[in-house]
Amino acid sequence: MAALVSPTPADRSRAADVLEMAIAEHWPQARIAEIDAVPGDASSRKYLRATLQADQPDDDLKLPDSLIVMLMEDAAIAMSSEELGVFGDGGPDELPFLNVARYLAKHTDALPAVYASATDSSALVLEDVGDVPLWDAARGAGGDRVGENLFAMALDTIAEIQARATDDASGCYAFSQAFDERLFGWEFEHFLEYGVADDTAAELTACRAELSAAAAALGALPRVFCHRDYHAWNIHVENGSRVRIIDFQDALLGPHVYDVASLLTDRSTPEFVDSRMEARLLAGYREALAKHADSSPYDGSDGATDLERDYALCALQRALKVIGRFNYLADVKGKTGYTRFLPSEIDTARRMIARLPNMPATASTLTDNVKGG
């Protein structure tokens, strides 16, 4: 967990302004009691936790135990969304977090409620879903079976969202961009630009051709609503049993198993989710899709898609993207904190490519020419 850093006076002032908006609308008899720091990740967002108290004793006034204030310095568009240019030169018309939250709230109760937004959308007041990410909850649950059940709950939640979130006329930004062949290819190229140690290696031409074919195969898969960063640090477990989802602002359309691969292979997750648990969870996801959706590409009928193959391809693609991204952050942005996860991501990429045929040059690159291995 990141160290706590006391809020600056400017941050406290911004938080107080948007909290007053939330209080006026939802709890007019209350006032701010405290504003404290919350551990955060390496992003352009800061998080503060606020508590309220009533001006006068009132048994009928139901105040939340606490609230979260999210402070933003920019619209936080995913880098690849910028490359696709879906929002034009001026960027999105509204904060993607608010746009996607408004849409998803119609289809799931797993998101934190939004109580107020600053007029310039630079600060939000959110429901407090706690400080226990799925990763911590699963490892501290008192046994692998309990932790596995928490991962299964997260898979059931995303399967339900995939089945329900299908209204492409909603105005939700997720429906204006997709993991198509172009985007998959761009992310593969990001790996080749920043993730290889020797960019003159002989096998890179063949590797690029293999990844181009992989991008075409991925782009041809059926698409559903995709969180895009659905991993065990962006899913919180509330009261030990309720899954809550954060950091959904970069959602788009993508393959069914992209979020599944993200959840089961991201960062250090394979330290907990071994191959046998992975197989059980994939089987559970297949069952969840059948439960929530009228039809599924993985229902076992004639012409059904191979879930394990698609999963391995998505997991490989995502691992390569992350390898490129973490090296980019270190080499270009000077943010080296994520390089500690590179060995795990490289191991995941090697495991997944071993399950896929016809990619020998990429396998060789991952063995002999990857940065951080």
C-alpha cells in the first residue's frame, strides 16, 4: 500500500468546495468534519477521504460513514484512445469517468455512487467503497478457496455487465471506441518500440508479422463492453463479500475474455491464481456468461469460439502491452516503480505464447530480447 501523504492546502480547498456541493444536495443538515489522505497509485488523480457530522443531533439524518473525493488534473484519456483520435483535437466533451459511470449505473450496482462533480469536473465526491482491493482480500481471506471465490465473484460481475451493457445509442464513450485490429496493432507496436532490448535483432521482422496476424485475429472476435483495466487492484471487496469496481473511465468495446485475462494475469496475480485455479475460474466464467446472457460465443454449440485460445491470445496481447507500457513509463517518463512487475508480466507472456501455435519469432523475442526479463 502506498504511503499516506498529507493533503496540501490547495487540495483541501478543492475537496471542501466539491464536498459542500454534495452536502447541499444530499445532506443539507451536515457539515465537513475531517478531510484525510487516502493511499493512491501512480496516476494523475489524488484521493481524499472526508467524514461529515450533523450540525444538530438528528436520528433521522443518515450520513455516510465517509466519502471519497477524487481530484483530477486532466481528463485521463487512455494513451491509445488519444492515438485513435476518437475524441478529436479538443478531447472529450465531459469527463470520461462521469460519462461511463452514468451509463454503467443503469446496469450494475458495483460502481461507487457519484454524489457531486465540480463545475469543471476536476473534482468528484464518490461513495467510499473502502481500501481493500481484491488482491489483498483474496490473499488474506483465510484460505485459497475463499480467495478463489472472490475472483469468481469478480468474473460473475463482469459477465453480468457484458450481458446487460449493450445499448450503443446511450451516448456512453465506451461505444465510440473499440479494441479493433488497429488498436491491438498499435499496442503490439508499443511493445516492439519500448519492450525489446535490441531493436535491430533479426527476428523482429518475423515477430512484427506474427503480431500483426494476432492483431487481426483479436480484432475479429465478437465485442462486448470492456472495462479495459479490470484487475485485482481496480476491484475492491466491501465488507468481505461485495465486489466494487473503480477506474472504469477508459472503457471501450473488446473481446469477452480481455477483462478476464486482465483479472487473472495482471501484475503479481499469477502468484495467487495458479494454472489449476485459472482453469476453474475460466470454466466458471463460461458458466456465468451462460447464466447472464441469452447467447455466448463460448456456449459449446457448433461454430462456438475456443475460450481457452481466445483467453491465451488476449492474455499474451495484454502482457506485451504492459511490458511496453512499464518500460515506456520508466524510460520516457522516469516512473520506475512498475518495473518490479516486469518479470511477472514476461513470465505470463511466455506461458501464454506456449499455448499458441505459429508464433516462434515472438517466442524467441520473449526468451532472448525482452527488457526486464
